[in-house]
Amino acid sequence: MRTYPLKNKSLSGSRKGMQTAPRNSPTVCSFMKTLALSTLAVFAMAAAAQAVLIDMQFSSVSTGNPAQTDAAVVGTAGDIWNHSGNGAGTLALNNVAGASSGVSLTWSGAGGVFQHDGGFSNPTVTPWASLMTSYLYSTASSTLALTGLNASLTYDLYLYIQPTWGGDGRTAAFTATGLVTTGPVTTLGAIPSLNTFVLGTNYVKFSGLAPTAGGNLTITYTTPNEADLNGFQIQSVPEPGTWALLALTGTFFMVTRRRRRD
């Protein structure tokens, strides 16, 4: 007896009505390419949007002076600081992760770095006490020159200043890209137990500093008596357009993915 294979009409009919593009079809390939490019763009812009922070402390840690770690006004626990105990020089700066930042600092005009045991330093017994226990002192005019900055970004700059010692009226005027602010005019006796940073008392801030087209930024500070600079932090500010483009790309990615599912 001859047998014949059975045909599954219902299965055949369902397959006939369903149109699925092959995996290697132009439609699927185009979608996968768009998806891959969108993903790479999101990660690239997310990396670009992250602020770059560089910390600098004027202190010779090799002579036993404590090294600053962690945050000051900005930053997080575990941040790594650059250090120097020289009154002048050039130093390639690392970022707070300890990696090369591509930025270099050249400073000149100062009298040297003054080291002490922190007996008259403010703030004391705080995570940032090490930062405030030594400083780069100047009795005239000093210059800090930063090179290698990203000319397409702006930067926030924090300058930390040793409070006046002994009521001798130490003061400093800082200038950066045409902006001027005056440093603290305080005495140690007026703030004997300052345990935090106070703007205009032990630090000054410049916001939105724009480097030159070559990526340079120069800070000068002058004083009629003595100016004491403990260190500084400089942090890049992501452009608003970067955040907007990142959000737009993320939205496109989600909409495209949803349409593919539908």
C-alpha cells in the first residue's frame, strides 16, 4: 500500500500570511547598523560629558608633610592630588584618578613653599587639613600657567588660601582671563576653629573660565604684603549642548528599539 505525506494546511497557511525579513536583509542590516552607531554615540557622549577634575597641592610630601587625598570643595573620596614643594617649576598634572590629564602647570614668582606642622592652620582635624598645612608664599606677584586644556570647554577654578597668620593682614588679588576677585582679609584669631571651607575666607572660585584657542589659562595673584596659596582644583564644565545631544540620542535609541519590537 502506497502512503503519501500529509500536508499541514493550517501551518502552511499561517506561514504564508506571515512575512519576516531574513536576518541578512537590507532592512535588518540597516537597523542593526543604526542601533550600533547610536549605542556608540551614547557611550562616547557620556564619556565626554563627564567633568575632568585636577587637584594640586603645594606641599613637599617627601619631607614628611602630609599629602592631601579625597575631596576639598569638589571631588570625591579617593581623589589623588598632585604635589610639589618647589617655589617654581613645571609639572605634568594627573587627574584625580591618577591618569595623565595632558595638562601641565608652570608657576613662577613665588618665594617658596612654607612647611609647618599645622599648629596655626585652618581648618584643622578635617579631611582637608593636609591641604591647608603648607603653602606657596609670595610677597609680590606670582603666576600660574596651565597648558593643554580643552579649548572647547570652560572650567571652574578653586584657589585655596592660607588664612592670615598673626593678624598681619595678608591678602591677595587673583586674576584669571580678565576676571578679578580679592582673597581673604581675615585673621586666625577671628576664625580659631573653622572646620569647613568658606568662600572668600579660605578659598575663591572662578566659574566658566575659557582657555585660549591653544588651551592655555594664566592665573596671577598679587599682594602688598604676603599671599599664601595652598593649592587649587580645576574642573571642566560640560557644554549644555553635549547634555542635550546625549538626551536626544538616547531618546532616538529607545524609539528605534520600540519600533523594531512592534
